[in-house]
Amino acid sequence: MSSTFALSVVNLFVGMCRGGPGVPLRLRALGYRDHWLDGGLPGDDTSRLYALLALASESMRHTLFVEIATGPRIDPARIESYARTTAVDVRSATSLSRNQTETWGVAVVGRAKHRDTLLECVAELGIRPALLLCDRAGVTLEANPFVQTALTEVFRPSLAVDWSAVPRCWVSFAHDSPSIVVAEAVLAEVIGRFLRGEARIEISKLARGHALWQLATSRGRRRLESRIGDVLADAAAREMRPWFRVSGRMVEAVGGTDAGQEMPLNPRSMWRLTRSQRRLFQRLGKEREEAGDSLAG
């Protein structure tokens, strides 16, 4: 999983399967539910940081494996690994049932701005994954229809998506998300714990509370924990310096909490705390804009 784009895609598909405001419900209506497959599939010898996302439907008797291309090209080894996988392999290596795996396929989800190169990559592969392209208006099936006609019709001519309305509640950030995305998710928990009287918080515990922790390999977990630590250390060195510091793998409150006192709750101190957070988010937001990070463009 990589970039804001990948997180947007994951949250869209999970939301489409689970239901919720801001997402189309056509996948759920076809019986699809999200499954995370730890370790990938037999024959997949590529290095994964996170479990494989699969959408499975008993009523459609079909499973769709989702691969996300964050850049202009596809990792051919990862996609070709599916050619060595059978339905029997899928059932033996995962918790997916016979009814869910009578048929199965692969979807590569990429950005519309990389259309030409992604089409070239798909044409060169030994198998033919469906190519779903995302732009600001939604998701379109660009090449290779699904074996299930009803699933093809979901994305043709296009599935309209309001990306700004897609909830980030299922997976809020990954190891390489923009700093502002990580900070918005983590800082609220850190400040909340300090206000409840905690003096020291282990960064590893913050990482373990993230949805991706249970879906990550050991390498993925290390990178997730490191990313959280780096963002908090940057905040502590600048805007949040009056409120906490990062020492090793700990976040420590500043202002007397080591002596058993809670972070001040009077109106003036809360105003100063809010102002510090606002300045942090403004700086990180500007850095994100300068980096040109985009959800779906």
C-alpha cells in the first residue's frame, strides 16, 4: 500500500463492500465483501508490506483480487504470479470458500493520467487483468472486462465517485502517507491521552492500534512505526514543542505530567494547544501541496 491514492482506493472498495455514507453500494448489492489475505497467494514471491485485498461474493461465486498501481507501470512479477494460481490453491491458502472462488480474477487499479503506459503493461502480461482507471470523476473499466458481466457493468461506462466524500475510517494512513495525513490521525490520540493524564506513550502502541498493523508483514510494521515516530518527532521539534517531546521510542508530555499532573485544561492553555495544532497542520498541508500529492488525479 502506497500513497494517498492507494489509501483512497482501498477505502473506496472497503466502503463499497461494507456500506456507508459517501460511497456507491453496487459491490455490496452484488454480495461482495472485503477480505485481507495474509501473505498473498501461492506462487507470489514478490515482497509485500501488507496483506492482499480481495473482494469475494458467494452470490456471484467470484473473487476479485485488487492490485494498486500508484505509478505509471505495473510490477509484472506480481501480476504474473496469478497465472500460477488455481482455484484449489486459493481455497487451500486462504479462508475463502468454494462458493466464493468458483471463478476469480485480478483488477489493477491505477490513475487515469498513466493510461497509456498502464495499457501497454497490461497488453504485455501473460494474463489479462482488468484495468480500472481513476480520475477526479470516478472509476472506469478501461481494458479486459470481468468474467462476471454484472461486475463489468458496475464500472462501465463509469462509476461516479466523490473522492472527497470517501471515508478514511477503515485505513487512515500508511507508512508513506503525507505527513499531514499521519499527523491528523495520530495527534488526536496523543493529545487525548495526555489530557487524560498519561505522561508517556509508547510509539509502538500507537502503531499497534492502527488498522494496518494486523494486516502488515514484520517489515511493514517496522515502517509504519517508524513513520509515526518521524512525524511526531518533527511536530515535537517545532509547533508542538511546548506540549510534548519524543525521546527514543516514547512520546513524553511536557508541563508537569511526570509529576502526576494532567495537561492544563484551562481555556487559555486549550486555546494555545489548538493554535499549535493549527500551525502544524498548516505547515504540513503546504508541504503536501508543494509535493503535488493527489487523491485520484
